[in-house]
Amino acid sequence: MKKLRIGIFGFCRGAYYVDHLLTNNTSVVAVCDKRKDRLEQARKKLGDTTQYYEDFESFINHPLDAVVIANYFHEHTEYAIRCLEKNIHVLCECISNATMAEGVRLVEAAEKSKAIYMLAENYPYMLFNQEMKRIYEGGSLGKCFYAEGEYNHNGDPYCSTPDAWNNIKVLFDGEKHWRCHLPRTYYVTHSLAPIMYATGATPIRVTAMPVYFPLPKDCSRASYVGEKAAIITTLNNDNSVFKFTGCSTFGASDNSYRLCCEKGQIENIRGTGGKIMLRYDPWQIPDGREENNFYMPKWNDPDAKLIKNTGHGGGDFCVVREFISCVRENRKPDFDVYFATKMSSVAILGHRSLLEFGMPYDLPNFKNKEDRDKYRNDTLSPFYYSDGREPTIAPCSDPDYKPSDRQIENFNKVLKG
Ligand SMILES: NC(=O)c1ccc[n+]([C@@H]2O[C@H](COP(=O)([O-])OP(=O)(O)OC[C@H]3O[C@@H](n4cnc5c(N)ncnc54)[C@H](O)[C@@H]3O)[C@@H](O)[C@H]2O)c1
């Protein structure tokens, strides 16, 4: 079988794709990053047969079958569109679009293109999330009425713990970096995608509340966001309701999901490394189960050995494998452009709701032209634009909130130290 020729755009998160791409019988033929140190890292890993580029235009002219887009969080869309226009398949990091207008343009580009667009959302492929989907689809729980998703990733605000999540030099490149301006609803895919994927429900209306507790004034983070979390709710197209956090920073990090259904509930238990709790009404217990079941799910997958040791609970490997097989089989991915832009709409309009302390917003259906036209010129963004323009909407529920001088000084000291 001919090896697909893959390019990686952005070699920070992008570096984590290399091994999975190689084990899935592809060649990484080109890497692009504007930072020379990251290109040097790539060269060390991939050698001299791969080509290295500092600018996207030269990179995209290299002969490529597919591109992994892993540049800045809020700048994926333009590059994804450029690939789709050239019929190059796209595996795009989260999120798909940071403005509503970009969402419209992305959908239209994907509809016109012969290439496949897939969002690289990895959390639904974690073992416990796959188990919840498997049990739900098995039917023993009946219809899901309500589901919860929590992506909770706390960081030491003083950066005194030497792990990756506290490594400011890896995570940021200055005060204008997207992570300093990231509203809590925007990093939504890891909490929302697993429950959308498991239940098949699609959000149609969103509200969000801020959990406003700013960081200590003397810490080493320069965040323009004072919230610890956004509590987001959606009404869905099947009358079910979701409640999820966006990205939260409560003490004791873990990710957790829960489906509440007609005959029982299933969830992963926080702090257990992925144990499942599956409970039924005493009068609706299926054969072979107890009323309360606690167990560690097992991979039932031909690639189990490979998957077990990969990042994000196996999710990173599964995303790449799914993308490559969609390309090879010319099959539509589950996390297609509509799934992806729906989640971005939740992120963007959820933030507007949060700024108005819970005002509900209807979510557009980008399959309809009327809905697209409504948002075609909506370019509001809480991030610095790629051409250097200032953000056009506040990132935080307190419009006057900004990091203290001390925080900025400490942040820059760690960044440059
Ligand atoms: N799914 C996951 O589990 C997961 C985990 C981490 C990051 N991510 C996502 O990966 C993306 C990147 O995040 P990150 O952690 O790598 O940090 P980052 O955004 O700081 O890194 C982006 C990289 O892209 C390069 N880059 C940016 N614009 C460029 C341009 N125009 N031309 C060339 N190079 C450019 C930067 O130099 C940098 O090396 C984000 O969307 C983030 O959400 C996803």
C-alpha cells in the first residue's frame, strides 16, 4: 500500500503525532514551524529525508496528501481552508474555528473540497469514554436524558512544579499568546465531544455562567481571564440536556463524564485512573449485571498493545488511526466539519452567554445557508488577530480584569529565565 505523505504544521503539539503517523504506515515528509528550535527538534526526530519549512506557503507547496494542523489554537481555520482548497486532507487540532465567520468559511471550503476534514479531538477515544459509548449503544441503559462532561486541568499558578503543564516556556511565547486570553468556554471540545459522541445528541441552544475567582495577584501567570471555569449547559436536538465545564482549573485535576439515562447511569470515577461505575434501577438490571457495577474497562482492540502506551489515554493514537483509515477508505469521519464547527459555536456563543451571565443563544446549523448567512461576517474574537489587531470581545466576565503588573513581571521572568 502506498504510504500517505503527511505534513505537520506547528511542531509543539504537532511533535506528538510523529510516532502515531509512522505506526499507521505514513511518511512525515514535511514539517513547518516558524520557530527554528522546533524545526531543529523535528530534524532530530525525523532526519534529513524530511523537508523543513518556516513559512506555510512554501510548506503547502511540498507534495502532500494530508496535513496535521497544530499551530496556534485560534489560527487553525485559514490554514485548514488553504489545504482543503488544494484537496489536501486535514487533521486539525482543537478548535476548528475561533470566530463564527471562520466556521462558515470552513464548512463551505470542506463542502467544495475533495479532501477529508477531521477534527483531532482525542478525548472521546479514551478507554472509559469508548466504554460509555459501547454500553450506551448496547441499549441496556435506555435513552440518555442528561449528560455531564468535565475537563479539569489545573496548573500551579506559581509554576513551582516542574511538569509540562507548568512549563511556561513550552506553553506560552509571550503575553499575547492564546493561552493568556483563552475564555473558559473556548477550550470546550474535551468536555463536550465525549458526551456528543457517546449519545449522538447535538446541541441547539447554549447558556454559560462564569465561575469568577481570579488567580493570586503575585503568581507567575499572565492570564486575562479571571474565571476558574465556565458552567455551560446545552439543550440538544433530542430534548436531552448537557452540562459541561469548558476547561476548568479546580484543584485535583481529572476528566470525568456521566450519562444519566432511562434505566440507569454510567460514569468514570474521578481519581481512579478510568474505573467505570455503571448502575441500574433494581427493576431494570440486564442479565449478567449487578445493580451497581464497578470495573476497569479493557481495550478490545487489535492495536491494544500500541494504544495502551500512547498519550491522552490512548486517544492520540486512535485519532490518527481513524483519520488515516477515513482517508484510505474515502469515509466521512465522525468528527467532521459539522461536528467540529458545532462545538466551536458552543465555545463562541457560550462565551457571549457567559459575558451576559447566562443569556441563552440559539446555535446555528451550518448545513443551512440561512444560518450561515447570519454569521458570515461575525468576526468577534477574544484573541489577538494574526495581523496583530487587538481582541474585539472581552475574554472575561469582568471587562476590567487584567493580570497585575506583578503577575506580568513574574510571568516574563519565568518565560525568559
Ligand atoms: N488534543 C490535545 O490533547 C491537545 C494537547 C495540547 C495542545 N493541543 C492543541 O494543539 C494546538 C497547538 O498548541 P501547542 O500546545 O502546540 O502550543 P502553541 O500553540 O504555543 O504551539 C503552536 C506551534 O505552532 C507554531 N506556529 C504558530 N503559527 C505559525 C505559523 N504561522 N507558521 C509556522 N509556525 C507557526 C509555533 O511556533 C508553535 O511551535 C492548539 O490548538 C491546542 O489546543 C491539543
